[in-house]
Amino acid sequence: MAFTFVALCYLLAMILAAVLIFFAIFHIIAFDELKTDYKNPIDQCNSLNPLVLPEYIIHIFYNVLFLIAGQLFTVVLNLPLMGYHIYRYANRPVMSGPGLYDATTIMNADILSRCMREGWIKLAFYLLSFFYYLYSMIYVLVSS
């Protein structure tokens, strides 16, 4: 049972996937508060926008580690979400700072429902990824 670089990558990805799960849960709760008019859209967007770039950087970081470790199947599994992140950030509304959510348009029903659906899909993806990384880490540790 040797602790290799691949096992370290999976361990780090598992921990970072847990962080991303909390980010997705925070996004879902924030959009639900907007949907029920519990919070102000300006305050909510000011709390959501600073989390966008860290989420993208964390996701790309551990995928670069997987690429260095030679875990191409894991990178291929993550490519659709990475591509979506790049597409979403490239087509974001014109704003003065980094982020995706514009307080003037976030209350539109179609945009709010799309953001809510995006949060649920990301939560499901990160949960499945977490358990895949756990399984892969155990498999790498046992097989080496």
C-alpha cells in the first residue's frame, strides 16, 4: 500500500470537491432566498460573485493535477463542466467586477430558474465526483 502522487491527487480532489459542494449549496440557498424575496438582489449578488472565480480555479486546479498524474479518464469526466465554466464566464453580463450575477437581471424568472437549475446540477456533479474520487483513491492505494 504505497501513497503515490495519484493517490495524493485524488485525496486533494476529494477535499476540494467537498469545498465545491458547500459552494453549490450556498448558491442554491442564495437563489432560493431570492426566489422567495427574502433577500435583496444587490446584497445577494455581492455575496455570490466573489465565490465564482474561486470555484472555477479550484475545479481547474485539481484537473490540472489529474492531467499531470496521467489520470486522463478523470479529466475527460470533468471536461464538460470545465467547458461550461469557461463558456459561462466568457458570456457573462457586462459588470464592473468579476462574477456572473448581475443584480439588475437576476430577478427575471427565467434567469433565476436557470441559475437555480445550474446550482442543483453542479451539486449533483460535485457529489458524484466526491464519491468517484473516494473510490479511485482507495482503488489506487490498494492496487499499488
